[in-house]
Amino acid sequence: MMLQRLAFAAALLLLGLSPVTAHGPTPQKADDRVTIAAPPETVWKLIAAFGSIADWHPLVKQSKATGEAAGAERTITLAKGELVEGLDEVDAGARRLSYRLSKENVEALPVSFYTVTIEVTPAAGGSEVSWGARFYRADTTNEPPENLNDEAAVAAMTDFIRQGLEGLKKAAAK
């Protein structure tokens, strides 16, 4: 009987410790949208050209892609280095594009992984573009440094999306 009580107490102790020691990074998100005074088809053409993001995104210095269909990869060059992204979905009918980070570079962008969806819908006076990202911070340990924590990841991704939407708006007006 005493052995059973000890085993039960040990099990309770282990269960009690599990949630404390089993935490890590939680998924983060950044979402934004913009209305653009251009037809959805015009805006979609810019987004669907997967390898041409450098033509309209002010933070992307250079980009190159292996194609524009699902399965393609692109390398984008930012101020502090390159990222490699994989194209997961291109739905021309829905004007929706989804891609993910294939090869991280935490110096270029302080995230360890992301998935992104960009969608163009008709809106009064033109188009609405929504851009959403789900991601994890660059340092996935329990005590990340300030420049690689959740706040840094959210700030960087939010800025990347905002500047991309503004660049898209300018490019579609040309």
C-alpha cells in the first residue's frame, strides 16, 4: 500500500511539472489589408508573378524564382541577407497566393518559420488586398534574446507586410 501511495505521489509530481517545463514558442500572426485604386486583375498580376516581388516590395532588393506554379521556390534578398520561400498555392480564380519560408536567415528576418497568404478581392473603387502571416520567432528556446523574441518577430513581420502593401499600392497605380 505504501509503495502505491509513493508511485501515485510521484506521478502527480511529474504531471504537475510537465506544463512548467514543456513550454516554448507560440505561433504569432500579423495581418493587414489595403484598398488599391486599381482593378483586381491588375493587382493580381503583380502578386502572381512570384519571382517579381522585388519590382514592388521596397524591402526586397532582389528576387528570383524557379517558376510561378505551386512547388516553385524563390530567393529574396533583403538588406541583411537572403530568404528562400516555397510557393504552396496559386489560385487564380480566387486571386490567392500562399507560400512559406523554406530556408531561414534570422539576420534578415527574425523568424524561424512562416506561412503567408495574400488575397485580392474586388472593392469599391478597385481592389482590397489582404496579407496574413503565421510564424514563429527566430529563437525557439524558452529564453530568447530581445532581438529574436516574439515581439521582434511580430514587429519585423508587421513592417514587412505593411511596406509590401504600400509598395503594391504604388506599383498598381503605374
